[in-house]
Amino acid sequence: MRRGIVRVLPLLLAAAGVAQAYPFGPPPSKTGAVAVAGRPAEPRCTDCHTGNPANDPSGSLELLDLPSAYEPGRLYTVRLRLTHVWDPPPIEPRWGFQVQAVRKETGDSAGVWVVSAADSYQVLPTSAQLPQFARRRYLEHTIDGIHAGQPGPAVEWALHWQAPPGDSGLVYFFAAGNSANGDNRSSGDYIFTEVESLPCAASTDAPRARSLPAVPELTLASANPFRDEVSFRVWLPGTEEVSLEIFDLQGRLVRVLARARYEPGAYILYWNGRNAGGVRAAAGIYLARLTGVEHPVIQVRRIILLR
Ligand code: HEC
């Protein structure tokens, strides 16, 4: 099961009636998204962070620097700003977020969240219990991504979103933020939500291709070293037959993540740290290798599995 810890821990905590630090970031699908294209509305962080109504007038959540329309394939840096004035201020405020981009036409994720090694963020798939959101991905803080101890009144996260490769129509952004009082209980915190939407820029003159690589490219899309799951971003400038495979340092094939013909675009592929038989691979260094058939490209990324 992917990300078992992330899902199971809050339940254990709830069952025990205790609150403890929840170091892995929020569980997925809690952005408070409205119902889109037949997909139901999502709950909010207030599922657990109880005690105060969402969007109290003492604060706000804003997505800043969004363009008025997205150009297909372009990488945007947007800022998520959480403002909240505490009265009285808590001893150790802690601030966190979860955000997603959704296509209006399908209700599924739009574009790709790009996480660099310097960011303390993670991209989560939805939990297996919520198949209606199976095609959604969530960007959120990890334990190092919270602004701990900062009194505010505002904190910001810089987020990198790559627009979908073609015209995907209107894209919604749904974000949730938590101004937590750091008392190690999920009650008494303040949850704020935000919705934005972006149309696609009229794109007949497509000047965008310049900034994108002309050959297939493999990059990491989540934190490395990793424990439960690692994700890769594969960029394909044209229709391409590619394989993405995991090898150990002895050159043995551990797992095939993809071996097929793909349309042009950016793809996110996940490895859950297990071999083809579903057995957890041992801790250590592995190589993720992208091989193209048409292009004689081979790209290798080194990943480190912790246990
Ligand atoms: C399934 C229950 C649950 C949900 C849903 C949930 N949280 Fe939490 N969260 C917790 C618990 C338990 C804690 C630990 C108590 C605390 O520190 O407040 C916590 C702590 C936090 C903290 C403090 C950081 C820390 O590690 O102590 C932040 C920030 C946070 N949550 C953000 C969010 C955001 C943003 C959402 C919605 C996108 C969310 N949480 C949804 C259970 C949950």
C-alpha cells in the first residue's frame, strides 16, 4: 500500500484521542475543492482541525503571481500566501498548506507540480479509498516545509506549476492553508481556503517551445532520498516509445515503471519501492533509467531508498 503511514497515522491518533505531531504533511484530498465535472466536492482540513470555522475573518489564503492565462507547457512560479493574525499569539505557530490544479472539463489534475530538491514539499496521489479523485495530485508541505515558530502575520510558499502541454481549457486552483497553534492538537487551529481559475492563452503562435527541452528528459519530481514512494517527471517533446526502469547497482532490473508509446507531454511516474512481485526492495541506491527507442537517449537518475 502506498503511503500507508500517511493515511494510517491520523486514524490511530484520532482513535487514541491524542494529538501528536503529524510529520508527513496532511492527508490528500482535503483542499475543499468544489464539485467539478461530476467529481464530488472535497472535504477540508477542518475534518480534523476542528474548533474554528474555516475562513475566519482574522486571516486569508491567496495565490499570487498567477498569470491571467496559462501558456501550454510553460513553467510558472506562484506564491501561496497565508495571512493570519492570532490574538493572543501562540507560543509556536506552525503554518502548512495543500494545493491542486484541476481541469474544469474532466475534474482531474491539470499540469504538473515541479518539486526541486531545495523545496520542502511533496506531491501526493490521492488515497486508494477515494477512487473518484484517483487522477488528482496534491502538492503540500512536508515537516520541513512548515513555517514553524514564525509569528506571521503572513507566510509564503513559492510553488512551481507547469501548465499542461496543450490547451486543457479552464484550470481551477484549490488551496487550503492551516495556521496551527502548535499545541500538538489538531483542534484550535485556523483553516483557510482559496479558489482561482485560469483560462488557456490563445496559443496559435506558440513561442513556448523554446524553453522546453527538445529531447526526452527524466527528472525527479519528489524528494530524494525517499522512503515510501518516489516520483519522476518524464518530458517527451514528441510521440515516443520509452521505457522507464529501476535497476540496482549490480545492474539487475528491479521494476519496469513504463514501457510504451506516449503522446508528447509531461508525465509523472511513481515507484513505490517494491519489485515486480510487490516485495519491498532493500534500502540502498538505485538507478532510474529512461530509454527512448526513436531517440538514442539514455538518462539515468540516482535515487536512494531509505527504510
Ligand atoms: C486526518 C486528520 C487531519 C487532516 C484531514 C488534516 N490534518 Fe493537519 N494535522 C493533523 C494532526 C493530528 C496534527 C498534529 C497536531 C497539531 O500539530 O496541530 C496536524 C498538524 C498539522 C500542522 C502542524 C504541523 C505539525 O506537524 O505539527 C499543519 C501545518 C497541518 N496539520 C496542516 C494541515 C492542512 C493544511 C490540512 C488540510 C489540507 C490538514 N492539516 C488536514 C491531522 C490532520
